[in-house]
Amino acid sequence: MRSLTKLIPSLLSILFLMSCAKKEVAFQDPLITNRDTTVSPSDNFFYYANGGWFKRNPIPESERSNGIFRTIGDTINNQIKSICEKSSKNTDAVKGSNEQKIGDFYASGMDTITIDKVGLKPLYKDLKAIESIKDIPSLLATIGYLHTIGASPGFSFYVGQDDKISTKHALFLGQGGLGMGNRDYYFNTDAETVTIRNEYVKHLKAMLQLMGQEEITAEKAATNIMKLETELAKNSRKLEALRDPIKNYNKMSITEFNAKTPNVNWNTVLPQLGISKADTVIVGQPEFYIAFNKMVKSYSIEDWKTYLKWDLVNSYAAYLSKDIENQNFKFFSTVMSGVKKQKPRWKKIVEQTDGSLGELIGQVYVKDYLPKGSKEKLLEIGNNIRDVYADHIKKLDWMSDATKKKALFKLSKIVMKVGYPDKWKDLSSVEVARNSYCANVMSANKWGYNYMISKFGKPVNRNEWSMQPQEYNAYYNPSNNEIVVPACNILVPGFEGRMPDDAILYGIIGGSTFGHEITHGFDDQGSQYDAKGNLNNWWTPEDLAKFKVKTKLIVSQFNKFEPLKGKFVNGDATQGENIADLGGIVMGLEAFKRTSQYKNNEKISGLTPDQRFFLAYGYAWMINIKPESLAQQIMVDVHAPAQYRINGPLANLPEFHKAFNIKPGSKMHQADSIRVVIW
């Protein structure tokens, strides 16, 4: 994905109002105004390209970061706010209509008086179910049930395409159940992580007290929860180990799985998860379940009950009373991410309404805010990138003709979904009312879970989208061999009411979006899937060996980057995104070279075509992030920090060296002997 962990106001589409402008407004080229010319492009191109904007736009106290994602996100949030407010004012909307659901959901989130008044009541029924657990069978049944309502205790479970039979849906079980998300938070010994770990125990205690426990009881329970989660973490794989699709694909019959976990009868647990008939399951990390099997006996029923109550409340803390919401924010946002202040209430509720009912909001967004022609323009750029990619593959000097043929076939079969889906999902069964914000979120979560479960046993729908048109991000799905680029990716801040030049289009939309996502089909993971989306080796042994040598080079390059003192980028965990970034910028540049702007060597704002292209690519990752959030990203994210998503791949391009006169010995220069050239 582009994202990332996939934002200045009043952005319009690059295609909007071009012919309708009544008044010429002086244009300030963002590629010029964003720069910090006190920084040499040879030293740090990221800050040279974006430092001026960073100086003028400090990170708000309520945000983890600031930059192009936040800028575009704010624009989209304001548009969605208009949709929500208009809907919420119509209290006579037909029950069950899209307008009623959007309006009531938003209104319920803005009604803090009622939220505080009802407190934990929306969870009473489920907390009571947890309290009634008496033995291991009822424990496991309850864990299964909690997954169906939006909690995630003990392990992870989902229905998805079988990696080796992409036409079929399979059951997947993986590691999970960690309150802090990533296993390394439980074991790393650096001062920052130790502090977070200590604060987490305090947070557990505070939350348990808010849930009604006495201080002494809460303190003991917090220690027990931490002990239980630490044991789950101990048997969880590291982030980089989760990137190997072969090692994380362990299909076995239910009988085989039951034999490995004799204390857990999956024939009774799976029905609680909503699966009535299944003969096989794909277990991502078998060692995790062997440990889980022991833990259901080694921890007391009371310890498990406390853990399950915590997990449930933690899952819904942001939608409950002010004291619980504030404590949740204090740990997960302030302690872990360095965010000191909560967002304005409207923005939080807009984002949650969009998160829960995005399929409904997307229909209004496309109709009211997406200019005509956006979908076609995106597809045009995408196809141009694909054409360039094919030419590159044909000219590769390290790949044999046999493998090239299969690579070209896979490339030709990549499906490009752009703009918005042709058919929207049916959310008619989602119940929404104005009197309980938490209940509304849970209703949407239940719908999402049931929608996922309903796929099991049915043919794979390859027309389905997993993003909304108003989501500024994109993705590649190896099982479908497809890329999905939502409509709002057409937005380019600073080019309101005018068409950006091709350097902008191919630096941002071409390189960091289409080129990036297509390359995911040929990164360390995607390259293991064939044209039909099956986990299947299509390489000759010699070509695969050469490819792995090249990927090791990019891992080595990124392992040397030190975003914070003593904290280095995880080159293994981020290699897929790094390969995609490098491939994306190479293909974006090559497609740009075919435009008249490039061929005519047209200068704009005093910049050559190459200079504009590379500055545009720098603009695509204009993200300034708080140190605490940066430390968190290094630990849990498969994307490298934005600075290295720019500086890392650019240092490998001779065209970049020439455009900005990057000399040997400078920080941005990469010697030919260690320069990475893959696709």
C-alpha cells in the first residue's frame, strides 16, 4: 500500500473548474514554495523538497504527523462533514435509508451527554456473558463469540482467499490478542519501550478501575493481564517473519489441528466464530496455537475473564464515556504516539462515521465531490505506467527469457480498479439509531464480520473493493493480481482549478501510486504469486537467486538508515514497500519521459523536467512526524519513514544524480557498485 500507516483545506480535483474559472489567481507553484533552499539536495533531498512547508506548518498537537496525507485528509473530512451534517439535520429521513443511517450515526457520536449517561451499558450484555464463563469449553465459546462483535481476544481469525487456490475462500487463524499490538513492545529493552511497557500496566489498572474494580483488585488484575499478553507475545513471530507467505501458510485438516491443540476443540469453537461447516484451516503460526493450547489451562478462568473484559472494553473505549475515552487516548495516543491533544469532536466522529459507513458515504462523495473524468484520467495514467513496465521487463539484463515471458504475462493480467466500484455493498442490515454511539459502531462491526463470514463456501467476487473512493490510499492484492486506486488520489494540493503538468502527474499519481502498486506484484512477496493470484513459483532457479541478491541489497541499504538515535529502519520488514517505491519512481520517470513536456525539455518555474519530476515525487511523501510516532512506526509498520521513502530510492537513480548535480561522497550519492536496480 502507498500509505502507510493509508492530509490544508479547500482542495479541488486537478480536473475541476478548469474551464469555469472567472478570475485568474496568481499561482504559487508548491514545488517551489515547499522547498527549503538552506538544505542542499545532495545532503537530504527530503528536507530540501519539503522543509519550507514543514517550517510553515508545524504538526498540530492533535495529530501524529502533518503533510500531504493530512492536508488531503482534512479536505475530505470537511466534505464528509457536510454530508454528515446535512443528513443529521433531516430527522424525518426514512428509517433504513442511507441518509437516516449517516445522520443518526453522526448525531449519536456528537451527543456526548447521552454517551456519558449510558456509560458501559452498551456492553453490559457481553460483559455479563464473560462473567458467566465457568470452564474451558465456555471460555473458548465466549472467545469465539467476542470475535463476532468486534473484539479480538486470544488470536486472530478471518476468511480470505486461499493463497494457493485463489478462486476459493479459506479460514485463516493467526497470532493476536495483544493489547499493544506488536510483540516487540513486550520485550524490547530500549528506554522508550520500557517506559511504554510500564505505562501500559498503569493504563490497564486505570481502565479496570473505570470498569468498576477496586484499586487493589485492579492492580493485581493488570499484572495478570500483562503476564498473559506477554506469553502470547513470546510465541508470536516478529514483523519481518510475517512477510514470508510460504512459512505462514500451514493448511491442515480440523482433525490435525485439534490434535495439535487438544485443549481447544475447533469443532465447537468454529461454530461460535460463525463457521458451521469446515474441513480445513490455514494456520499462520502453529507454534502460537500450541502455546495458546497450554495457556487455556495454565491461566485461571478468572484471569481469562478479566482479560476478556479488558479486551472488549479496549475494543470500544473510543466510543464510550468521556473518562474511558480520555484514558484510552492518554495511553494509545499520548504515551505511544506523542499526540498531546484530542482532535475536535466533529473530526473524530466524521472519521468514525466514514470508517463504519464508508460504503454509504462513498456513494454521496462520488456524486457530489468527484469531478467528471477523474476515473478516466486515473486509468490513462495507470495504463501508461503498465506499458512502460512491460518495456522495462523486456530489456532486463539479469532475467532469462523464460521468466520474462511469465512476468510479462502476469503484468498483462493485472486488473486496474480505479475511482470507485461499479456496485456498492448492501448495508441494509446495519441498525443505526441516535441513542447509542457505541451500539452503532458495534452494529457496523457486526455487519463487517458477518459480511466476511458470508463469503466462506461461495465463489470469490473479484469485483469487490476493499477501499472507499474517499480514502487517500491504494493497494495491490496478490490473490486477485489487482491494484485498486480510489478516486481521491486525483487530488494534488496547490493545483486547485488548474491541470498540473505531467511532471506532477507522473511523479505523484504515476510513480508513488500506480508504479508503486504494480511493483508490489513483483516485490519479495508479490513475486511469489502467479498471474492467477496463486502462491506458485514461476521463476527459474537462476533468476530467483539473482532476484534475491537484489532484494538483499535494498534490505542492506535501508538497515543503515537511523531515523532516531539508536533506532534503525527494519530493512527486512520494509523491503516490500522499498522495492515498490524504487520500482514506482523508475516507472513513473520512464512514463514521464514519453510526454511532450519531457521531450521538449520544457522548464516550469525555472525547473527542468527531471527536477520537477523528482520534486513532485518528494511532494508525494511530504510527511513530518512526531518522534514518538516515528519510533512507533519503526517498530510496527512495514513502510519505512517518509524521509527514506524519498532519499532511499532516489539515491539509486543516475537521472536524479544528474538533475541535482549529486557528487560522489555526498550523502545522497549511491555508488554504482551498490546501486540497486531491480525492475
